[in-house]
Amino acid sequence: MKRQVAASLVSVLLGLGAAAGVAQSPNAGSSQFVGAWRLAWLEQPGADGKLHRIECCGLLVYTSDGHMSVQVMEPETQSQSAAGPQQYSQGGYEASYGTYKVEDAHTFTFHVEGALVRSLIGKDLPRAYEFSGKQLLVKSTRADEHWRVCWERY
């Protein structure tokens, strides 16, 4: 009887360990993303076509099971300008959440499950990324979007 209980317990623990391993690595290369990031800077094209840093603050969170969320707030809503044909914020505030998948060493895809701007819901947003020390640099892979954002680990 004791052997049966011990064998059952070992099976359960092995199963939990295997499940935890799967949850921690939804896709190759995702471990570098996991954690909380604060917005260091955001650059958007101005009327002159050049990138300009805009004053804002934000938080980006990646989880080990492949989820992410982002929030960005501009202090002045009237300074909001489109960084391309896709609108990401409303009233100077951007908020969205969903899942992410690392595609290769330089791109990931953000699948939007919920967002303040409802036209984003259900979209796959491919992003180029680069890690540099404690910073994560992200930009759109779309040719018609020219913004860049830098996140720093908390």
C-alpha cells in the first residue's frame, strides 16, 4: 500500500514538474523577455518625417507562459500623433494585452486579445526586437510604421 501511495505521489510530482517546464517556455527564446519593463523612451515621426522622442511613461510585462500586456500614457493628449496608419492609443493612453510568440532571433508577434483601441483586438502585430544590456528595443516590422520604443528592466 505504501509503495502504491509513493508511486502515485512520484507520478503526480513528475507530472507537475513537466507541466511547469512547459509553462515556463512557450517558445524558444522567450526567457529574455520575461519580467516587467519600464518605458525609457518612445520615438515617433514628426511632421518633418524625422523621429522625435515624445514625453510619456509606461509599463510592459511578459510572463513565462507567453502572455504580455503594455500600457503607455502621454501627459498631454493633444500632442498625440499617428506613427503610421494603425492607431494604438486613444486620448493619449495605450493599453493592450494578449500573447506573444518569439519567431526568430530578431522578431516576435504580439497577438492582441484585448485593447483600449478595439480595432486592435484579434490582430497579430509583428515586431522587431533587440536586447542591449538591460534594455529591450522594439519597433514595428511594417514598412509604413516608423516608431521605436526602448524598455528598461525594473
